[in-house]
Amino acid sequence: MRLAADANVLLAAVIGGRARLVLTSPGVTEILTTANVLSEVREYVPLLAVKRKLDPANMLLTVAALPVTVVPALEYRHKLAEARRRIGERDPDDVELLALALHLRIPVWSNDDDFSSARAPWFTTAHLLERLLL
């Protein structure tokens, strides 16, 4: 299974949450995301480090080691208008990730329920763990 990952699940994996089980599951063949999502992850790492009393440098190294491929916006830009119609009013920050998922015809992996109304395949970490039997 290929997945388009949102920042919240990647951040959960970085801090040692159950999302890391999805990242390492043999049932998941590829995790893809946008440059903006990865930038958001990097932005929130220092805040999470303070909140969780973790070393921010180690957390940034963990982000760098995530098995995630960033897809250039040029590849999915033709799906941006459709994604904007589907989710733009609810959460404009999710438009690019949805466009990527629509372009590649893969599910979105996010714990953000904004995707529930996007009319696209969407899994939370809990749903993926059930599906992957982890």
C-alpha cells in the first residue's frame, strides 16, 4: 500500500507514537508527502521537543531519517483545483496533500478529520493499524 502522509502522523512517528508502526509495516510499500508537509513537520519539531522534554537535534535527525519521499508540486499541480474544491474551505493547508493523493490515486494518511469530507480514500493511524493487523 502506498500512502500520502500528513504532518500530524509524521510528527507522531517522530515522537515514538503508534504511527511509527505504520512506517515500518511490510504492508506499506511507500510513504509520500509534499514539501509543505515536511516543512510543517520541521517547524513543529522544536515545539514538540520542549513539550515532550526531548532533544530537538535528535528529533530533527529522526525527521531526516523518515522513510518518506517528497513529491515535487509540479507533479500534482494539475489536481490542485480539484483538491481545493474538495477541502479548501475546510482546511486550505490540506489542499496540496489531497492533490498529491488524487494525482497518485492513493489514500491520505492523516489523523485530521478534515479529510472525512474530501471524498477521497483516507485512513487514520488507528484504521491503518487495524487494516495492517498491527
